[in-house]
Amino acid sequence: MWQRYKFYLFIFFNQYKGAIKQTPTLYYLCKSMLNDYLKYRKARVNAHGIHSPFVFEFYNEIVKKHQTEIDPKIEALRANLVRSEKKISFNELGAGSRKGTEKERTVKSIAKHAAITPKFGGLLARICRFYNVETVLEFGTSLGIGTSYLAKHSKRITTMEGCDSVLELANENVKTLGYDHVKSKLGEFSTLLNQFERDTIFDLIYIDGNHRLEPTLEYFEFALNHSHNDTFISLDEIYWSEEMKLAWEKIKADERINVSLDLFRMGIVCKRTGQRKQDFVLKF
Ligand SMILES: C[S@@+](CC[C@H](N)C(=O)[O-])C[C@H]1O[C@@H](n2cnc3c(N)ncnc32)[C@H](O)[C@@H]1O
């Protein structure tokens, strides 16, 4: 039994190493997240527990192939950023990272605490490749790591970021990697959302910024209005806080959503009208 718990603890601490080290409410967070993680472990299924053909295919092609699409060039760029002691001014918007809200941060700290992990970056790239995703919208560019994974197999991507110095660096990073189909927008998400034409539709929308209840629901509403039946709406950090947990519950329960996929750190929903409404907790 203890061996098992040690394994859970190891995975948990590895995944949230940064937050655990920095937060003053360390104990509460560890306890609550560990509980959530254990619940997730208990509920998660592999291919044998999936009866929906769409989710079965998603599991086999996207979730199971977790080694593919982790990009050496993007990871080399990440490695450089994680070593960078360069300081940039950082006007933290939204709920922010648990790393704090200081006005100046090192690039190293942002790369360590805000960027998508290789595992989830690879997952987004696989979705784009397998489902022929052409148009993408990303909430929260940060240093452009997630943007780059999304850009790998898509045709047009728009990414939004509120902090100018971070976005400047992200633009450089994305350019260095040779992705010239990325359009970045600087500003507060809610303001930028008003600038999209009503009939703009995306194949994938990645919500990864301002992890609070009301804003997340507002972004989700926008996502629904700008998606087709098969659009993937992906939300990061669905167990990050009580507010995010509530947001995830509400999104899953929304009657316009028929498929929800819980990968613990990330949640993905699709409208898929015509399919029986079902929630899946997938082993990843
Ligand atoms: C977790 S980071 C994004 C990481 C990135 N998606 C990746 O995968 O590497 C969240 C970013 O969203 C930005 N952000 C948060 N709330 C925002 C808001 N209300 N408007 C604009 N930008 C915001 C923050 O400045 C931060 O850089």
C-alpha cells in the first residue's frame, strides 16, 4: 500500500514541483490536489473502458501515443529559456501563477512555472495533426511554448497575451522556430475577444490564462460561439483551484457539450451534437 502512495506522491510532486516550492498555502494545496489526483487515478479508464468510437479513437491515437510529437527544437528552446537569468517586467494578469505577482521576473522562472509541459504540448500537437486542425485560438501565450506546439501542424493560429514584454519574447521564440503562421494579439482577453468577427470559427481553442471561475466561463462561452460541432475546447489546470474545479464541473454539465475528457491537468470538451452526453476520465 505504501509503495502505491509513494508512487502517487512522486507523480504529484513532480507535476507540481514549482507550485509546491513557492506557495505559502503549500499544505492545503498539496492535500487537496493529492486527493483530487487520487480520485482521478481511481476513475480513469484505458481503451477497455471506452465505448464511444470517437473517444476510443482519441484514446488510441492521441492519449496513448504519448511519446510522439514532443518536439526536440521546441524542447531545446525551452532548455535555453529555463537557463536564462534575463529579467523582464511582468504585469501579471488574471489569477496568475502561484509563483507570485512580482513586477519583475526572470525568464527562467516564467519558463519553469507557466509554460506547458512537453507531455501536454505533444498532446496538443497530436490533436492538431490527427484531426487536421487548421485554425487555433490560444488564451495566454506566455513564452510561446504552447503556441509552438499548436503551430506545428496547424495552418493559422491566433494567440493572446496581456503582458507586452513576455509577448515580445514569445514572438521572437516562435519566429526562431520558423512558425510564420502565428498571429499574436496584445491585451486583456476580454477586450481582445470583442475584436473577432462574429462568424470566426476555430478548430481548436486552448484556454490557458486567468484561471478563475467567472473569466473561464466567459472564455468558454466565447469558445462555444466560435466553434463548430467537432471543435476541441481545451482548458488547462482544471484542478488548480476550487474555482477552476467548479468551472470544469459547470463546463462538463453544460447542455451544449456532449463529450468531456478529463486528463487531470487538462480538460477537453467537444459539442459533438448527436452523440450521447458522456464524461470520460482518461488514463494519461
Ligand atoms: C499559463 S500562462 C500560458 C502558457 C502558455 N499557454 C504555454 O502553454 O506555454 C498564462 C498567460 O496568460 C496571461 N494572462 C492571464 N490572464 C490574462 C488576461 N486576463 N488577459 C491577457 N493575458 C492574460 C499571463 O500573462 C500568462 O502569460
